[in-house]
Amino acid sequence: MTAIETCTDLSPAWAGALRLDTVRHDSSRLSACSLVARRYAERGYLCQDLSTHSEGGATICSAFQGVSTVGTIAVRLDSAEVGLAADRVFPEELAALRASGANLCEFGRLALDHQVSDNKQLLAHLFHLAYLHAHRLAACDLLVIEVNPRHVPFYKRMLGFEARSEARLNPRVQAPAVLMSLDLLHAREQIARLGGQPERVVETRSLYPCFYGEAEEAALLRKLRN
């Protein structure tokens, strides 16, 4: 998938000038890889080559404060030739999902700078931009992620993910991982119902109120399609 460069200002509540981009320049991709490597290392994960290794055909969505990358997520679309990164650890589970007719995509390499004051809003906006690429542009209907077992409750409660496996060692980071999936039609419904209403996070116990509202989403889609 060819990355499309776009930009939108985040909420005025952010400290400093933050913007969200889909990056295509090598320097921005390297900055995203460096953030991932740093944050993985801080958590004790194996991160050999992460600071320079490219995600190949993945679309990289990043948040910037000035020239610094403060958040990033990679979007990969499934293909018969390459597959997904999760195929290395969960081949049987993904084969079953494909056999069911699901059009798969994968989010990976998520990293947020711990110095950003509102990581919940930043995470929501990164997920929203990644979702637009995967679902609204590429028509994928099922998202998969690999997460540490201790993060499974968060993704279930806050975004509606479903666990698809038991914990298994991921040799890429030498840490346990669980395969999870999200029905993107469910995500679309939740975004339409709750997006742009961050004051409802506590009430709903969901991350979707921190996603963009209807008008902001429409503006993003126009920029991505142009």
C-alpha cells in the first residue's frame, strides 16, 4: 500500500503543536522506528534492529510534536504473497480467520512517548487514522494485533477486541504474546456513536469517545483520498 501524506492538527487541548501524519519520508520512518526501539527497550523487550528495520509495505501513522515523533503505529494489509507479521507466531489462527472469509489487516509497532501528557487521546487518534487506512480505504473487516498478556483486558474493555489464542512466546521480542482481533464494523459503529465526546470516557469505559468526531473524520478521509 502506498503511504499517503496527510496532516491534521490534534485537539487544542494538546500541549504544544502536535500533528498527525501518514508518513512517507525515510527520515520520518526512521524516527518512528527509533521511538519503537526505545519504548520496547524500556519495557525490557528484545529490540535488535528495530531502530532501523523497515516495515516494508506497511503504512506508518505517526504523531509529531515539532520535529519529534511522539507516537506511531504501523498498518499492514494481508496478502497471499507476504501475509502478516503475526503469521510467524499464530499461523493456524490466522489461517482459520482467512478460511472464514475475513479480509485481514494488522496493526503493530505501536509506541507512545511517555512524556506526552494525554496518551489516551494520542492512542485513540493514532488508532483512528490507522482504522481509516485499513477499513475505510482498504475495506478490511477484521483487525488483528499481538499484545502482551497483561494488556489483553485493556484492549477487550476499551476497544472491544477478542482474544484469539493463548499466550505464546513471540521470538521477535522474546516476550509472551496473545493474538487478538477486532471486528472493524463494530469499531465503525462505536466511532459513529461515541467519537468526538472525550467527556464520556469514564461513563462508557471505552476509548471510542476519544476518537475523532464525524466532521473531523470526514475531513481526514477527504485528505487521504485526494
